[in-house]
Amino acid sequence: MTAHAPRHIVIRLIGAILIMLLILPIFILVGVSLNAGVEQTFPPQGLSLRWYENLANRSGFIEAGRLTLGLAVGSSIVSVLASLCAAVALARYTFPGRAFVLTLLLSPLIVPQVVVGMGFLITLSALGVFNSLFSLSLLHLTITLPFTVRVVVAALSGMPASLEQAAQSLGARPLRAFFEITIPQIGPSLVAAGVFAFVTSFENFTASQFLVWDRMTLPVAIYTSIQTENDPTAAALSSLIVVIVVVLIAIFHRFVIKHMFASS
Amino acid sequence: MAAVELEDIRLSYGGLEVLKGVSLRLASSEFAAILGPSGCGKTSLLRIIGGFSDYKGSLRIDGRDVAGEPPHRRNIGIVFQDYALFPHKTVAENIGYGLRMRSIAKPRLDERVSGLVDLLKLQGLEQRYPAHLSGGQKQRVAIARALAIEPKMLLLDEPLSALDKKLREEMQVELRQIQKKVGITTLFVTHDQEEALALADTIVIMTEGRIRQIGTPSDVYLRPADEFVAGFVGQSNLFNAEVMKIEGATITARLDGGEVVTLNSKELVKTGNRITFCVRPERFCLSRPDTQMNDANIFEGRVDHAVFLGSHWQLGVTMNGSRKIKVQASEGRSEGETVRLLWQPDNAIVLSA
């Protein structure tokens, strides 16, 4: 034990430094947002929540926040439902081209987001579609689908088909067996997939920036703001988003861990 | 309780023929086992009866062809190999699930569930979740759940394979008692011959998508229809021989190794025919100097290995040259020793003439 101790300490130290490097920018961001002054400085010169208050006066941010939230909620729900349908086909049936369909559904994961965004921009412009809400909905579905498909297909494949068959043999119609037996089993995975999709959509900047014709998403709005202004409003907004994401990830963890215990 | 008739059932996956024309008739209240090695098509047959698989041929339950009838209307109880208990439902909810699907009123449902809890000795476990049950308890819940719907018949897929040896033996006895008590037509599939012999009234031996023999446990053991059955049910020693002489039911034949033996068989053979016969390991006697010979056949050989198994010894004996014989003896011999094996002409089973 003692022979391992020094190495143990070195590993701990490296670990601590790495974690610090990851967390530090967020700490500084929160610090900046609490500035009493008008400059983005760290450490903050006096503490104040005025930049958080200021958010309420910035209708651009509020409007962008509404759009971003709507996109995140909408795309996570639609993409979980679509993944569920896809997963039933992929996990329960064999058909020609099955592997191809799965690869196709997962492919947005391997294409760089800049390319996806550019692709959407060029295609939609060519079609004469300059409606941000429509374009961004389509884009966010494309981006979130690989995450949800992956989680839901894995969950359904991991569930023995015999459970549903047992329910059917006991008199449950196939659809009823699916909702009463299968859904409760994969429920935690559906929630996890939804949270995944929500966060992916909520924070997306790279691809979304190409499609902000008439409306902006929050990350794009923040980016625009820090390019033109120097007060800590953007920092306050970013800190707020960090808090929201942390809460969502906490929920996600709770469900994933619960799921792991339930299946053992 | 229903009678079940399968006629020329065929099934192919892609180009692979899994079932090659299976015909089988189960009488009402019959307890039958389909016994075969893995991949013989026995589970496919079960899935077909349950309504979970396409097939060609005809399947009648109580004289009515059930082709195209979905599983939820068949009213067949199934006990799955992994039990398939609903993890998010308690024991009582699991057992009552089928009754709930039939919209049975709560008081009657509770009454029936508690009756099954008694029958399967699950008292005190009603509010537990499957994750907190032992293997044997899970199996009992699965059986109770299948019986709750008062099914026309019961299907069991390798019902005891997940249990340890001691529990398996207990459940064998219990399963048989329950089946007799409820009087339900039951079909189960297994690759374990002991399980099949212990449980079923009728044994159906299957291999490569075909039925090889249907009979009572003693039928398939004492009168196996062919080499596959002889080798699969119990252990056997197979010998090839040429018929030299026939006197009534007594056949004199020469083994390929040169030994001349006499067999008693009602099998129709002619002089000059090549035959295959089987002698079970427990049919050999180790001769002593004072053993009466009578008309017994004698093989001589050396003991290759001797294993003590508690109730008996298992010996491997090599006859002159290379032929190996499995012998189950009541006494031991040391390895390397020369032995004389006696067997009676009645104990040979002529398989093919």
C-alpha cells in the first residue's frame, strides 16, 4: 500500500489539475457575470446581480431564449418518438438494408457540424426557404436524432422480446403489450435520450449560426453580443445556461443510475 | 383441455429449412416433451404453437385450425426460458396480468391469484418484485401467471434449465404434480433427456427439423427407433454385424471385429443382412470365475478408465483392437486390468436391418 502511495498522489494531482482546467473557465465566467462594473473583468470589481437583471431588458436575448427552448423541447420530443419507432423496426425486425438504415440515422454524428450547417444553408437557400424557425427545427432534429437513436435502439435491443411475447400470450394486444410492458422498461432510457437531445439542441452554435435569417438562437445571440459589446450581460446569460445544463445533466444522471440499478 | 394436432409443419429461415414436416398429435391432458439437441427446431415448434412464427402446414387446437390467429387470442399459457416476468410488476400483478387483460372483476381476480399463489406455494411473496425472487420462485411465478388465464394448453421452453441441480429435481416433481392436478395439456421442449424422462408421459425425439420417435419414456429408452435415438436418450454402445443364422427370434451374427454373438429380436432380418444393434452400458455384467455362462455373450477387453460415481462405476473398456465400450458396473476394476463382459441376447436392441 505504502509503495503505491507516492504514485497515487501524483495521479491525484494530475487529475485535480485537469479538472481545474475544465472548470476554471466556468468559474471565471460566473465571476465576470457578477461584476458590479461595466467591464468584463476577473476577479469581479464588486459583486452585483445587475447584469442578470439587465437580461430582462434585452428583448433580443429573451426572444432568442424562447426560440432556443422551443427548439430544444420540440426536437428532443420529436426525436425521441422518431427514435422509438426506428428502434422497434431496427431491434425487433430483420429486413434488407437494416444496417444501412442504422448507419444513415447515425451519420450526422460523423459529419462535422460546419458541413451540416453549410449543407442546410445551401440547400434551403436554393429552395427559397428563409424561415429560421422551420430551418432550425429541421436542423436540430437532424443533429439530435443520432443521439436518441443510439440510446433508444440500445435500450430496446437489450430488452428480451420474450417480455412482450409473454404479455401477448396472456391476452394483451401487441400495442398494449408495448405500452404496458416495454415502455416502462425502457422509460429511463427514453428520458436519458430526451435530455441528451435537449442539451445537444440547446447549446448548438456551430451549425445553427448558418440559419439565423430572421430569428436567432441563444448561443448565436451570445456570440453576436460579445462581438459588439463589452459589458458582462453575455457572461450573465452564459452562466445562466451553465446552471440550466448542470441541472439537466443531474436529472440525466439520476435516471441513468436508477436505470442501471433497476436492471441488475 | 384441448387436443392439439400438428400436421406436416414446415418452416424455413431464408434458405434454411428448420422444420421439415413435423406431425404430432397431443391428446387432451397429455404431458409431452419434445427432446432434441439445440438447433433441432423444437423451440421453433413452440413459437409456432404460441402464434409467434409463420409456418406451412396445419395446426389445429381442439379441431379448429388456428392459422392467422394472433398470440393474444390463442389462450395458450407460455413459460419462457428466461421466465419473462414483468420486472416493474409485483408477483401478484404478474400472476393477475392475464386476468386483467380479460377484464375480470377485482374480487374474482384476487381470488384466482391467491388460489394460484397457494397452488405454487408462493405465499408471502405476493408484493415482491421479480428482482427479489430466487430462480425457483421466479419459475413458479411464471407457471402461476401462465395458468391464471385457464389456458387451453401450457407450453414450456426449457423450463428447468436455469435452475441448479437440486432445485431442478424438486421442480420436476412439483411440475408433474401441478400438471396432474390441473390436468392441462402440456408441451415442453428440452435438450435434457433426464428432464424429459422424469416429467413427460410422451416423449417426442427431434433432430434436424424432423421427429425421429414418439413414445413413452420407457419406449424410447428400451426400444429406440434408430441410432440417433439410441445415442441421444441414455448412453449406448453401437455394434455393426452381419447376420449368419436365424432360429426363431434368435439371431446369430458376426461383429465386424470377428466375434460371434447371439441376439434375441423380433426385428425382421434375413441371413446375410447387415444390422446395427445397441447394448446399454448397464446391461453388461463383469464376469467372475464362478459366473454361470448359459447362453450369454462374452466380450473381452482391457479397462481404459474407471470412474466411481457413487451409485455405480463407469468403466471404459477397449475390446481386442480398438472398439471402446462404455460399461456401467456395480463393482470397480482397476485401470489396465483385463475383464470379461457378459451380456444377455435379450439385451441387444436391433436398430436397423
